[in-house]
Amino acid sequence: MNVYIHVASGGFEHEVWELTRVFFPGWPVKVLDDVPAEGDNSGGKADGHKGLLIVVEYTCSDFEVVAKSYLKDGSGKVLFGSQRSQKLDESTRRSYLKQKREIKKVLCQCVYDVLSEFTGKHPHWGILTGVRPLKVVHHLMDDGLSDEEVLGVLKSEYYVRDDKASLLVETAKNQRDVIKSASADTVSLYIHIPFCTTRCLYCSFPSVVMDGCGGMVDAYIDSLVAELERVVSVLLQKGVVIQSLYMGGGTPTALAYPQLERLLSAVDLLLDGRHIDEYTVECGRPDTLDLDKLSLLKAFGVNRISINPQTMNQETLVRIGRRHTVEQVISRFHMARYIGFDCINMDVIVGLPGEGVPHMEKTMEAIAALQPDNLTVHTLAVKRASRLKESLDKYPLTSDDTAEKMLEVCQRWVKEMGLVPYYLYRQKYMVGNLENVGYTKPGKACIYNIQMMGEKQTIWAFGAGAVSKVYFAENDCIQRVPNVKDVKEYMERLDEMVQRKMRFIDDCKGGIENDL
Ligand code: SF4
């Protein structure tokens, strides 16, 4: 059956659509632009069959937001209805962005009411469906609310479950100093290497498998270095301070030693001895690492690396298409410590095909023995562009219940390891509607991850598919400036990619509104 949405007053369709999907995972959810005739839930000529229809409307005066929602069945009969209102305080009346946030909240409360009544579900993230639920927490903290008050609002107004609300508040507190350290003069840089040795089953990134790439990698490094030289030199001339630099992918260390050396030395030359608080290189696959490459990274000032096992179960590594072994994860980790890296991140994924609670226990026990400084616990997201999406019959998904139990295993282990949450984000199509959380030893939180998710600092991004985000403090908003995704096209259109950035560097006057 289909679920249709019609926002009679216009706007916020995406937010209502996102929330509806949480209640009806896997169901087709469609937005109707036109007002359906009484009793007609057919979705128009293009789609003849009937379904559930959610109608939402709102009004916003100077003093109050009022929203209503109705859930109708295929015959047009109203099954459930809800009405909510919210008085606007002085500061909200004066701020367009705050008003918009209030409208969205009240509207989503109404939708949540009727869908919760109909399905009997109470999603643990409540009406927070966006990628960055921490933004709401920071807005509340900026308004001067205490931790207890923020918790209360998250639970009573955003319907967030107790444990998730506590996680949000703790994470926000652990990252707040870094977010506040962003100023108009500071930026972070992201350098993208779109190459990997094999393609993971769940991967949805436009990464290129290196086998048979021929001279493409060398040509790509040429273009990447040219883009960096042309843009970063101008930024530095303007007195911009680079707070963090993150080289990700793909797998940067999948580059051959001379290619990696060429890129690192070009960056080094550009920075010309300037201090950067944090310089991360994602090493991803341990089979791309050896003593020489690790020493090279260290010699060029890299002070944070990421070695990502995803799981410490060998049969799962084979199943998900990673060529490395569990032993390689352990040996490369020790090698990196030997070289002197004192900030190492590891990534694990909850809900990998074929895994359950015992697998998670085994993974976390092995990770705890290594004592990484950062640990990022992802939950599997089944993306459209992944091989996994195409082969769900072969790799059935972990149940929501099991995924949650696996996450509990991780949470127990991170506590034992003395790690605290420092960044958090959510994605579409995550198993169990869960979350991704970065944990850290105290004092070792990754600056780049916080700034990138916090969206209070400009991030200049280089390479194919890299998306720069320009922050406009006066409107508290960002504008995305994307590079084209295709590697060949990126190289061919390099001038255009540089010009896109230059327009903002030369003339930072506009912007688009930020999401919640
Ligand atoms: S390592 Fe990352 S980018 Fe590379 S194939 Fe796997 S998921 Fe994709």
C-alpha cells in the first residue's frame, strides 16, 4: 500500500516525508502537490491505487504556530486527527530561522501523533529525523537552557527516548568547545581520494576500484594538487587559518608510495610550516599500510589516522568484500603505535550481514584490547547505490531488535574503554533507525568530524565528488559548493571546480538557509 502526504499550507514536505518513512519503513511514501478531492486518495493519474493519506496544514501568526494533521484511509474517512499549537516568545518572533524551526517542530508533532496512534510505534528518535540531531541541542543550549531543561525539551517536545536524549546532551557537551572554537578566520580542509582496492558490499560512495585504473590515479593526483595549489594559496594569502585537514575517501593509503608522497609533499609545500591543530589521513584498509607508508605520514606531520576493521570476524570481512584479515588490523595498529601515532581511530559497523550479538561481542573485545583513541560505531545503512541493496535476498538484514542489542554491546564496551561520545549523525535507511556515534578518549576528539557535522565552520573540499560547505555566520547558514563526482569529468572540468570556489572566496555575501 502507498502512503500519500499533502501539506495544504505548502513547505516542510521533506520533513513530513522523512518522518512518515520512519513509521512505514519500506513502504512507498509520496508527496502530493495538489489538494486531493474529497475521498480521493489515489495520488493522481500517474498512480491509480488508493492508500493512506496524511493531510497537514499550519498557520503562523506573530504570536503562535497552529498545526493540524489528519490521517485518512482509502475511502477518505478520517482515522486520526491532531492539533497542536505553540506560543512564540519574543526572541522567536524576531528570528525568521527560529520561527521556521518552531513551525517544523509543531507540524512534525502533529504528524507523529496520528502516525503513532495508527501504528502503535514510538520511534526512539521521535520527530528528529535529520542527519544532525545535535543541532537542536546546540540551539537549546545557545538559548541558555540547562542540561536538565534540554533533556526535558528533547523528551517532551521532540519525543526522543530517554537514552537517546541523554546521549545527545552528553555528546553536545563533549563537542561544544570545539564548535565554539570556529571563527570567521578558521576553516578546515578535506582532500578526497576516490580509490579503493576493492568495493565493500555496503558501499554507496562513488569510489573507483584501483585494479586496472592505469594512469588515471597519477593524472588524478595532478589535478588534485593543482586544485589545492590554486585555491589554498589564495585562502592563505587572505589570512585564513586552517584548523584541521582531513584526507579521506575511498582509501588514501591505497595510493602507491610515490603517489602518496607526491600528494603529502604538495600539501606540505603549500602549508609552508604553518601549524594545523589536526591532520588526519584515513588509512581505512589495513592491507594498504606498511611501515614505509606509516613513516611517510608521520614525517609529513599527520597526527591522526584511522584504521578501520568494521568487524573483527574474518568470515564477515570476506562476506563484505574486504580483502584484509583480522590479523592485519592488529599488526598495522601496533605498527602505527610503534611509529608514534598517538591518535588512532577505528570504525566498526553494527548490523553487518550475517552478524549478531556474539559477533559484536567478539569485535568489541578485540578492539578494546587495542585501546584506540577514537572509535566510531556506525550502524549499517542500506544505500541505493550499494551492491547490498541489490542482493538483500542473499544477505537478509539484521532485525531492528538485534541491531539495538548489538549497539548496547558497543555502548557497554566503550564505557569500559573509558571513551565518551563526541559526535553523532544519522543517515537514511539505517538498520533499526539507529545512529552513528564517534567516541573518544578525553581530549582526543576529532576536530574535523565535529566541525564538519556542526556546520559552524567553512570546509573547503578538494577532489572528485568533494563538497565544500561555506558558512555564513550572519545568517547562521551554509552553502554547499560541490565538485563533480566522476573522476574523469573532475579532471576535465578542473578550471570550473576552482572557479566555483573562487566565487565564494572572493565574494562571500550570500547563502542558503540551514536545516535543523
Ligand atoms: S573502504 Fe569505504 S569507500 Fe572504499 S569501498 Fe569500502 S565503503 Fe566504499
